[in-house]
Amino acid sequence: MPMKNPIHPGQIVRHGCLEALGLSVTAGAKLLVGLPASTKASTGGDDGTKYFLSPSELTSLVDSFTTHTGFAGVMPWDAGNSDSDTNQGSQ
């Protein structure tokens, strides 16, 4: 028999874990930057210069955020396209 108005799992975590430890949802918030993993992933075409960052540009961007306590990292997305992208002649 299905439950009527079941409790959301987030409420269980919030009340049962975070509040019990004296933490809040916002205190644990972090910034995770999602970026296209290839030129094709950024625009759907081979010329992705508008949104795609080269490895050196990405390094510069990440270096500028790593000292911030709210920075969680970078998440490349669209692995299907990135598998066929090359960087300096290698995949």
C-alpha cells in the first residue's frame, strides 16, 4: 500500500543528521562548476570557442577559486562528446 504524503528524504537528513550535529544546509553549501568537456559539448558543433575552455584557461580559472572555502571543484560534462575530442593530438 503506497504511503500518502511520504516525508522527503532531505527532511530526514536535515532534521536527523544536520541539525543533530549543529549544522545547517547553507553552512555546508559548496560551488561546483560544470563546464563542457569538449568543443562539441559546448555548442553542439566543432567550433565551441564561445564556451569551451582550453586546459590552460581552465587551470587559471580553477586556481582563482581554490582558495575560496565554498569551492567544491569542477565537473566536466557530456562525456559522449569528450571521448572524441583531442587535446594536443591525443585523446
